[in-house]
Amino acid sequence: MSAKHILVIYPEVDITKIAVYRNVSLIFLKSIRHKAEALAAYTNVIDELDYRTGLILEELKNNQIEPADIAIVMARGGLIKPLKSGVYQVNEAMKRDLRVGVMGMHATNLGGLIADKIASILPDARAYLADPVVVDEMEPIAKVSGLPQIERNSVFHALNHFNISREYAKSINRNYRDLKLVVAYIGNGGVSVGAHRNGQVVDVNQAFDGDGPFSMTRSGSLPVGQLVDLCYSGKYSHKEMRKLITEQGGIKAYLGTKSISEVSSMVDSGDEKARFIVDAMAYQIAKEIGSMAAVLEFNVDATLIMGSILNNKFFTEKLIRRIEKIAPVSVYPIVNDLDSLAMNGMMILRGEAEIIEYI
């Protein structure tokens, strides 16, 4: 490939983030915000494909990004079949599974579809996903739930987990595959905490459905009996219950906002309720980190914690105080999914990435 630009696409519920990199240098960045009334015109997420694709192409044209310069279109992964960590070229099987939502439907399912659609009209480009949320390298024992009808699944912030782990290993001149790490991604949505052993995430909570610690908008694991009673109370439909757990729980349910900056302001101004609830979130995350340390038999080289909420001193101090005796703690308050995807794109251009076929 003669072209060296990488186009990165990250669709979220009401935003589509795009970026263009020349090698590893960011040359264009845009967050396209979608008004609720615009999205309301579409029955489901997949119906938004042409709408979002058109907006991206318009932005590229308006900002003089030459299509011929783009060699790689990297997309944030969606809910496809469970697979091992790595880079995957978008193919027909993947597009089919993104459309039907084999593991669920989310805005990120549009990522691979948009990337493929754009790559197909560019003169010299291919579309890829890297470490989508369904990376599954869990050990069999970690999948046992306690009820034969239910198996624990691996759906987590895989891209962020692997990128930060490699970055940490490089910083200490070690090979990531030689380390045992507990990694926690504290996102605006869910919180995923994984046990990394020799380059694989052998156990992790299922953050997508709200399992694990509560977060800004997700309930976290709930007392099962009370949850069953609530489901059959007649107050909520199936759809409403899922929304309650994944979009209306956590910090939002207790404090009325899902904005990290607003919550930080409440904490810093001395709001006692806010400080108590934020401390409770740190408490639950610490418990999950402790459980993953047990998976590694407490033979842990380091604990890595990442997420913008770590810019809040109160939260970070509360969390670190509870986990610092497990292993050295490294803090990453700035986590950039776009950069992570671009780095995978560079690995493709350099011939350093194995391209795995999705089947």
C-alpha cells in the first residue's frame, strides 16, 4: 500500500467519533453529535448505517482529507462472535453477524459496517476491527456460573485492556506476555476488571450487561433474589429492566447525573451524598480487583487502573488505598480509544500485525 493515512471510526449511541492519522500523528479529529430527533427516524441501530456514513464522508470532504491517502479504516468493534485477541479484516461473515447482533445490539455494531462501506469506495483501503469487546480467552473454570442454564461470557473493554497492558510492559522493559496483571477500565458506561495472565485475559466480569462493580450508568451485580422480585413486580417490561440495569443505574440512579465532571464537582464541593456514593463505587471496584488478584493466586506484577474519573483525587485515593497492598498500582486517567485503534492500524501498515480471518 502506498497510502499511509489511517481513518479511525468509533460510533457511540449519540456520537460518531472519527480521526485521521498520518502514521502515528493525529491530523484530524471530529465528534459528530447526533440529535435525538435525527436518530428517532430510525427503527434500530443498523438502520443508521447510511446516515452516519454520509456524515463521515461529508466531514472528510469538507476538511480536505484525500480519499486516495487512506489505506486503513479501523473501527471500534461490535458484538460479534467470541474470538481471540487480535486484528480482523471485515468480511461478509462479520458484516452478517454485526447486522443481526449475534451477541447483542449496540451502536458499536455500526463500526465495522461503516468502515467496510467507506473502504469499499476508496481507491486503496481495507477495513479492520481490533480487539472488539467480545474477545474471549477466559479459562473454562471462569465460565461456570452456578446454574447450568447460564454461562459467564467475556464482553469487556478489550481494546483498552490490551493497549494499556502493552504500554505498561513497554514502560518497564518487559514483555506483556511475561506478566500477570489485574487491569480495571472504569468507563463512562461499565467497569471491566480482568485478570491478565501471559497475554490473555483469563477472567473478566461481563461489564456490558452490568455485571461487576456499579459504574456511572450501570447497576453492577445486584442481589439476585431482589432482582428477580423486581423483574416480576409488574412495574417494568423486559426492555425497561435492561435499560434500568445498563443505562439508568449506578451513579446516575443515586446522584441524577452521568457526567463525570459534574460528579467530580459535587465531590470536590463537599457534597456528602456524592462523596459517599463515589466512595462506594471505589469500594466495589476494589472488591472486584481483589477477586481477580485471587484468580492469579495473588501473584500479581501490577494493577493497572484507567479511566477519566481517576482525574478526581478523592476517588483515586479511596481506590488505591484499598488495593495498593496487592501489587504496585499504575494510574492512567487518559484513555484514548482512537489512539489505540490507530496503533493497531500502524501495526498493519508495518506488517507487524497478524490479520486473523473471522469465521
